Amino acid sequence: MAGTVWRSGGVGWAGGSPGLRWWGGRVSPVAYGRELAFRAVGGRACAGVRGNPCPTGAPVPGRSTGGLCPACARLDRAHSVAADTFADDPRPYRVYLAWFGTGTVKVGITGEHRGSVRLLEQGAVAFCWLGRGPLMAARRTEEVLHQALGVPDRVSYERKRALRAGLPDAGARRAEIEELYGRALGVTGWGETLDALPFTPYDHGDAFNLSSLPPPDGTVTELVDGGVVTGRVRAAAGPDLHLLAPDGRHLVLDGRLLGGWGLERGGEDEPWSVPVGAVPETGGEQDALF
């Protein structure tokens, strides 16, 4: 409805498809090939953490990808899996290999109850499971494989965006991750506490709509009060929306910059009016992969 302002919760994934999340739990599906047009209004506020609103409704800087005030960010980190504060978590976890582009793979863990959502959220173009078991065993395995295989536990979003243009086909993606899977099985010291899983490749190329995606011309650096984003949705990967702007540029909007902004519907004929920065240089292939 024109003039309606909802507070954004960023970009999320459900049922293998992207959507715009809103405070209160609503989700608006994002459809490839459709126009997206909105105006940021009312400033940006902290969303709070883990279902609890920020007690002060603190303002958040426009360039923050976390979307949280310092107090809520500390609370969020303290309750994250990465903080290892829940060593007695009885739920099973899975260790995975995630592929983002030629020569760029990471190892990570996710709760088995989440399925592949974590891989969609971080923009993994392809992935496979390595093993399953208790949280601390999964965490130890992640570190063992990180060191033994020379792969990182993090890949920057700048690098992920740069790699999405000109990806090899699904067969090449499978071959690269299968080779590393074989190397991972040969690493001793983790099979005693974690159950190894058979190799099964998964590919998100179609879910992200990455076929023939050109290199980006720029990335949104922040939203501003009254600023308009408008364009046709070309692709989505992780939190990123790839948009064809009215002037023909291929621009990337990091959905993490949306969190906490009030958004109202904009006109498709309105000019783009939020800051756009150049695409950062990311260097060559990932070091020490093989």
C-alpha cells in the first residue's frame, strides 16, 4: 500500500527463496525479473537480538552491516555458536565445505536443525556436508580441517560478489568441492568424535539465479533518509540483491544495510539516490587452497 512504512529486518532465505524480512515476522518474497523500488525513511534503529527489542531503540550508523547498537551486538556475540558458550548443547551439528568461486572454499559448521539455510544465507554457490556430531566435536573438526587443508573459516562478502560473475558450470563446481572433500576425509583426528557423511553435492546456482551474471558496477555503501533504491532484481545470494538500475548499471545492495530502516514503496520512475561505491579489488585466488 502506497505510503505504508514498515521497518526492515534485511534479506533472508526460506524455502530456498529470498525475501525481504520485516519487524514483526512478515516476509515479502523477492522475485527475479521484477522491479524493486523503495525509499528509506525515519532513520535507522537497532532491531534488538534473538526476538527481544532493543531496550533503548538506539540509532545505528548507516554503514553498519550488523544493524545493531553496541550493547545488542555484544549480547548477540555472547549467544552465538562461534562464542562456544553452549558447550553442552545436545543438538547435532554439521561441518560443511562451502564453495564461492574458483579457488575459494571455506569450512564451517551449522546446526543440523537449520538444514542448508546457513549456506544460502552466506551465499555459498555450492557445498557439501563433511560430518555430523556434537557442537564441540564439530568445532574442533572445523579447526583441524581449517589448518590441515589451508582453507579459511571466513570469506569476505567483497570477494564473494566479485566471484559471482563468470562462474564455471555446475560440473566444474562439483569437481572442485569433491576433490577437497576427498582430501578432508584423509585428514586424521576428526573421525573419532564426528560421523563422516558421504559426498553429496548441492548447488545454489539456480536458487541465486547466477547464470550469465555480469561483473557489478558498484555496491551500495549505505542508505540515507529519503534515499531511493529502484531496479530490476537480477539475482540474490546470501544477503545481497543484484539489481539492474534504471541507468543500466549492475549494482549490488547488501541486505544487511537494510536492517532497522523504515521503508516505504517508491515509484519505479524515481531516480536512484543512495550512495554507491566502487567495487573493491579482491586479488587473485585464495591462498593455500591445495
